[in-house]
Amino acid sequence: MSDPNSETYVRKFSFRSFEGIRRGRIYRLWAISWQWWTHQWERSRAVKVLLGFLIFTLVITNLMVLTFKDSMLTNPMTGEPVINPATGEPMTTNDLLEDNLLSQVRGLVTFQTEYSATHGGGARETFSIGGLSIFILILVALVGSGLISDDVSNLTTEIYYSKLERHEYILGKYGAFLIFGNLIIVLPFILEYVLLVAGLGNIDLIETLPVLIQSIVITEVMVITFASVVLGFSALTSRRLYAGLTSFMFLFIMNMITPALAFTGEEVGFQILFDVLSLLLLASYIITGTTEVSFNAFGDQKIINLASGSGLESWMVIGALGIYVLLGFLIVTYQVYWRHAK
């Protein structure tokens, strides 16, 4: 029997170098994010049903635009071209694409009766009650609420921590929601742009390309904001139901109450900064270069000038959204590190 203290015994049990395939950190984060997203997709039939309603709504809206294209360009009563109030020139198919695509994007974050943006003294972009907003809120609540709370309730966090660094766990959860958001929120409007270009005809792709880019930027801002809000609530509880309800009610109730409080006086109040959906709506106008927005909250028509030098300003809107995103991320980070420490 070999002496445990001998040099021969030590060499006998020496380790050999790893010869397998090494995966980079980015690949691991992508794999984790995709695995968590597919798990949420497979387990929830409600998500599939709501996604079907979302696609159905987009298709119907697209068909309506294409069906009534001629009446939007030419007055059916007089036969004269419809004038674009922003430019004083006849409406073109490029104008129709811009108005309808951006209006549908903004419909993701509004329950109000009407919004419009003024361009050169004339109202141009208007739309009625957001048909997509309720579906989007329910979808983000269903998918995001269980990403962290399920791990806590199933006591699987320690298993993940044995294989992952804690910051990888956090980034993986955000990555899972971002995959969901890009597939459900961003991609449909890229496809909508393609359908409108093909259906309307006579589209100048170079002129309308900024509209596509603006739509992508607006929807990405929505996805990032929703991710922080919903994951923040998910990290605060071990119950998926509680996380989903609180995140949904926070977004929905604040959008019902805050605008009414903000528009009680002659000027728009700073209460609007507490409403995530209204901030996202205003941010969408800022991204498209519009600073004067006509805001109709429950019949109370107000003009918001985000570049007046007094009152609500563009930087306040962007700053408030940044605070919500950062606050949600800090809540997730604190909860993950605090629970791990316990």
C-alpha cells in the first residue's frame, strides 16, 4: 500500500486539464434567458390566447387601413385630395404609413379617449381607445410575474446559484423578459411596417425608414420599462399571482387616476410623472421629435408643451422613466443578493 505522504501517491491522483468545449459568458446568458422564456411560454396557455388576440387586432387594423386607403387620400364627397394639416399639402401614402404605424405603437400604452400631436399648428396623429394596451399589460404580467417568484416558491434559487453567479441570474431573468418583449411587442410592428409598405403602395422607403426606426426605439423603451417594473414586483414576493396582480394594477390604476389628478388645473401637474404608461406615451412623442402634445384625459383637453421652459419638460419625462427602470433593477438586485445571503 502506498504511503499517503509519499510523492508517488500525490502524483497518482493528479488532475488532467479540461478538454471539453468552453462556452463564453454571453452564450451562457443567452441560453439561460432562452430557456426561462420557453419555459414560461410552454406552461401558460393564456399567453398563447392573448397573443392570438394581439395578432388578430393588428391584422384587422391593417386591413381597415388598406380598405379605406382611398378615402383617406381623397375626399369621397368632393373628389379633392385630403390635406395634411401639418404641411398643407395633399396626404400621401407615406403620411398614412407614418400616422397609422405610430398610432398603433402608441396604442400599446394608452387607455385614454384621444391623443394627438400638433405639427405646425395642425393636429395630425389621433387614435381612439388603445385596443392593444390591455392585452399587452396582461401579457407582461403573466410572463414576467413568475420569472423570479416561481424560483423562490419552488426553492430552486440555490440550484441556480450553484451554477451561476448572482449577476448572471439577474441578467438572465432580464434577458428572458427582453426576448419575450422583442417577440411580442417589437417584432409585430416591424412586420406591420412591411405589410403597410406592401399594401399601401407608392411608398418611399428612404423617407419612411425613420418611422420604422422610431417605432423600434419606442417599443424597445416600452420593453425595458415593463421588464424592470414587472421583475421588481416578481422579486418582492414568492407568489406569482401576487406579483402579476400588483404589477398589472400598478400600471393600470395609476394610468386611470394620475392623469385625472394632473389635469385638474390650468397647467399639467407633475403628478403625471408617477404614471408609467403616460410617461411612455409622452416619451414616444419625444422620440419622434414632437414636443407639443394634445392630451385628452377623460374629456379634459390639455396641451402639453414639453419644451416651454416651465412645467413638465422632456428631460423630466425621460428622467422619470430612467428612475423607474433603475429602481426596478435595484429591487431585483437587492432581493437576489439578500435572499442569497440568508
